[in-house]
Amino acid sequence: MSLSERIDYKFGENRYYSSNHWIYEKCFLTDPKMIGIVYFKEFDYAIYLNPNDKRGYRSIIRLIKNDDMNSTLNRFYSSFERIGLSLTMSLVTDAYYQIVPIVQSVVAGNNAHSFDQETNLIELGNADEPNFLHGHVFGRGNPKRNYIGNVPLEGPFPGSNFDLKGELANEKKIPWKFEDMVQVVQKSKEEIDQLKNIYENFGLRIFTENLSFEIYLIRHGETDWNIEKKLQGHTDIPLNQNGLLQSEKLKEKLNGINFSKIISSDLQRAHSTAQRIDNSNQLIEKSILLREKSFGQWEGKSIEELHSYLKQTFDLDQFTKEEYLSFKWNEDIESYSDVYRRIYQVIRSLIISHSSDLNNPVLFSTHGGVLRTILYHFDYQQGFRWKVSNCALIKLQVCVDGQISIKQLDGIQLIKDEHVLSSF
């Protein structure tokens, strides 16, 4: 019988945790305690020093999802998620063995669990701490010796294990000095870098330094449906003559930029735009993930009709960012959050594959809804909407730890809602 079929347990509820709970802290390589980010299949893992306890140069390895940490808590974990954690912990354990004579590792799974003797139910995750997929690695040896720089190992002598849950566990913790943390992080990174090639053979992609590259996102040139102010979505409408001219002008604007890769939506209006911009006659990759936002049964209808319907039915100006990004007025409509998830799939695949060619940017030829998805994700303001012209441009800086920032806008305005019919 699998765990999911058993009835003798329950998960804690994520509503327990305030927005500033430590469990929601994003894991980026700019954080001084961070050692590395690891990608395995579609899963991400962080390696960092336990910020509250320096004994044994104690590190934590954790499944993460920086855009939605809540989704990693209080649930079942797949075999692939556990395999990714095991491989990452093996990497860290191996690195520690280059530093200390003994390594202790623990796959904690859930630190917070309890048993109700009246109901015979096990609770995984509670109001103080959630169940989340993670493990710990400790260096062991002579606790008085400095195995890294002038930082003593601390912790119990060989023959005793670290006590993670005992009554005195918290009292035994030793806080970090910042300069000690810096030394241990740097040494850990160096040892992990020496092992990268071995562990990448097992499917890991490992980053200890926060390198970055640029992505240019462009909206396609004009179509007849743009002129007629119709919702296009996934409907495959070609460029008109003016759209072809706009694409040529955009090519001039981008002249001198050597794109290492061009990826286009598979819809012809975006692909035709990319073909006119390409100076090197390289193969343009097509991706369904860069398609326009789907408008379902609304496709082909006028933007003004949609604008009027939304105004009468919803008070969008009062929506929070989360409400706006997840908003669907019909079941067959994609929300901005839906679109962002598929865009990020493409970006994440580039982080994994493109990091060997960081000097040259990547071009995405895509759609207005995709550009607005990026804009609302990073800069949502109640009552204002992003207006995106044909052949508009966004330049992003993408770091290998997943941090993304907007560096340049062209052909884009943030204006009051009533002046933008094409917000959706």
C-alpha cells in the first residue's frame, strides 16, 4: 500500500505560515549563506549553510521553487524529487569528504511531526514548521580543529551523532560569525566545482557562481486583426504589409547584436518577424511555449467587447497582484500566471543549456500577451495597464539561479486602465 492510500496521517495546512516565515525565503546565490543551486529534471534544489548553527559546517539541501515556495510544502514528493535530493546530497557529502575525515548526512523529510493518541493520526507539518523535502550534511572530526581557514569545526567528538531533535538541540547550536560563513561557503563551492563533471553525468546541473545572460523578447509586427482590434490568441494570423515593414525597422534597431539563439512562437506572425530580424541565417527554433495567451472562445471577438464585459462584470482595478495574475473570466482562458509558467520553462531550459555561451544574448520572438505577462509579473500597479506596441521590446537579465530583472523597455507604456483596450 502506498503512502497516498493510507489514512493514518494528515498534512499540516500551509495557511499556518505568515508571509515572512523563514520557509518562504527565496534561495538565490546572492545570499551569503548560499553555496549552490542545482537543477535536476524539472526540479530545483538549494545548498546553503544552516544560518543558525555552524557546528560541523552544517549545510541544508532543500527542494525549492522560488516563485512558489508554498508548492513545495506539506505534500507527497515524487520519486524523481527524492532522487534529485539524494543526488544533490551525495554531491555535498562528497565535497565535505574532501575537507573533513567523517561526514554525517540526514534526510530529514519532516522536522515537524506529531502523533495524536486519541485519533491515531500522524500530522506531517504543524503550525510552527512545515513538512518539506530536505536533508542535512555535517562535517565530523576533531571539533577543535580548523579544517577550513581559521574556522573550527565545532560539534560532538567522533563516536557521537548530532542531536537534531533532543531537548538540548537548540541550546547546543553555535551561531555563525559572518567572516567564518564566508570562508566555509567559499571552500564548499571550490570542492563542489571540482566534482561538477562527475555529478552532471547523473543529470544534475550545478551552479555555484551567479553568472547571467540576456534575453530580448519582442512582439511580432502588425496583423490585420491588430488593426481590427480583434483578440488573436492562438489563432494563426499572418503579418500584414505594415507588419513586415515594422519587422525590418526592428531589425535595424537590433543591428550589431549577435544572438546566440533565436526562439520563436510557432505562430506565423511571430516566426515571420523572427525571420526578418535574423542576420545570421541560423536555424530559428519554434516553441509552442512562447505562443500568445489563449483567449479560448473569445478569439476573433473584438477587444472592445471584452473590455466592456470585464468592466461590467469585474472590478479589476481593485485586484491584488496575485488576483490579477491568476484571473480567468472563462475556464478556457489562460491566466497571466499560466503563461508565466510556460515562459519560465523556456527560460529555465536556457539556464541549464545556455550557460556555456553567456556573452551573446538570446532572442524570443513572441506576442503582446507574453510581454505583458513579464511586465505584470515584475511590476503590477493597481489601476494601471501595460500597453505593448507591435515590435515592442523587453530586455531581461537572467541569472543562473533564476533571478530575472528587466533592463530595457522599448515601445511599451504604463498608463491608466481606461485608456488601454488591449490590456488582455
